[in-house]
Amino acid sequence: MLRVFKHYRPGQVARYVKSYYRGRLFIMGVGAFEFDRGRLLPPKSQDLKALAVLSEVNREIQLLEADVA
């Protein structure tokens, strides 16, 4: 399943990744990502913007996990 986000909202992306656990997503203006085990995986291209998004979303996922515990 591929989800397309028209706007980058880290919290929304984090909730999507956390709920579906494995899949692919695309963020307009940033690029495509894959996720597995509830975490975004590094993209094939080493674009700095994509890496910043990766770390920010994974940080949001950790915050969601901390809220549950």
C-alpha cells in the first residue's frame, strides 16, 4: 500500500507509520519512503532533506510510544 501525503506533518506521518507497521509512503516535496516495524527506513538517495524528515518522523514515533507507556 502506498500512501501519498500532500503536506508534511510529522505527527500525522508518525501515526500512519505506527498504525500500519510496514509499507510505503510518499511525501510531496520530500520523496518516497519505506517503513518496517513501525520505523521509517533510510531512503536510497542520501538527500539531506529526506534524512531530516526521516529522523523527525522517527522521533515523533518514539514520542507516541512514550505516551502509551
